[in-house]
Amino acid sequence: MDVSTHDAGIFRGTEFIEQLRRLCEYTANRYVLYGDAAYPISEFLLKLYPQTTADVDAMNFNRSMSAVRQAVDWGFEKVVREWAFVDFHKNLKVMKQDVPNIYKVACLLANCHSCLYGSQISQFFNVHPPTLQQYLQL
């Protein structure tokens, strides 16, 4: 896999939207994903309105979603900051290591860290993270 491939290109090669569609069939919750302009818009994937849109509601949507997207980026940054071994470009070898599971463990550990110490995301949304016992369902 070319490391320069954009997330949207990788996303197109998955069945994630179909899995999300099936999940929504069996639950009252309505889930959607949010992507940047490179992603294909669909029933389950939203993206910003074009900057040329003069509609006030569209601009308000863009502004609020941009703030949320920044918070999501903080989550990814925390994983790499706290667990440097998952910095793909510097350390991970796609065909030689179990990259998906290594990253999942790093995410689990980063979430545990957030439960114990809070995070930039919990501060941004003014919420308290669950306790470690709640998160791990102990």
C-alpha cells in the first residue's frame, strides 16, 4: 500500500458504508460519518458544503463540523503522542507487523489514559470521561 494514499482512497476500498448501513437497519440510532471534500458523499457520509455556498445554514454547518473534526484529529494525535510506536511513517511496517492490532491496542491504552487524566477532547466538549472501571466494564 502506498503510504501517500489519501484516507478517502483507502476508504473507497472497504465495505465500511455497507457495514454501517446494516448496523442502522437493526437499531434506532442513525449513524453517519464525516469526511473532508475528497470523500464521496452518501446517505451515511457527510462532508462540508462548498465554500462558494452563500446559504447561512450551510455555513453554520461547516463551522460547527470543522470544530468537531478538529476534536477528532486531537484523538488521533493523542494516540501517536502517548504511544510513539504506532507512528506509522517512522515505525510500522505494513506487511511485516500486525499493524491493525498494534494500533487497536494503542487506542485502547490512549482511551484508558483519557479515563484517568482527561483529554483535550473532554475539555473541548465540557464532559467528563468515564471512569476506567466503566470504560473497561469491570
